[in-house]
Amino acid sequence: MTVTTKRQVVLPKAMCERKRIGPGTSLRITEVGEGFYVTAVPEPTEAELRAVFKTLDAGRRTRPITAADEAEIQEEIKKYRAGRRRGKA
């Protein structure tokens, strides 16, 4: 691999296919000795997103999550995933 003038690198296609790295995938780079360790940052699961919504809502309201709230959460998850597939999130 070569670093471009914009400090970008291109990962080999075969490597990306093996590791399921596609456009929009977030990568974490960690310095290790004289080199780097690159890992894909996994997308949050539905359970993780739901926990985030509950945490955010905990300070704003005192009522339990309703069916309408749950539908809103599911819609946000769908939007998030659609954006990830298009490489926009």
C-alpha cells in the first residue's frame, strides 16, 4: 500500500472482502511499536441503540417507553442502517 498526498491508503479488495469492510465502514487505527493495527469498528446492535435511547431519555422524561416510542426507535435504527449502506452515516 502507498500513502497518497492526502494521507489516504487503499486497502486491497480481497482483504476488504474477507473482513467485510465496505464503503462507509469506520476503522480504528492504533499505534503498535513501529507500525499500526487497523480494526473495523462494529456497528451498534439494536440492543445497544435501544440502550442509548433509554439513557438519553432517562434524564428528559419519567414515563416508561411506549409503543410509539418503540416505533420511533425502530425507525431511527432503519434510517441509521440505510445511511450506513449508502455510506452516509
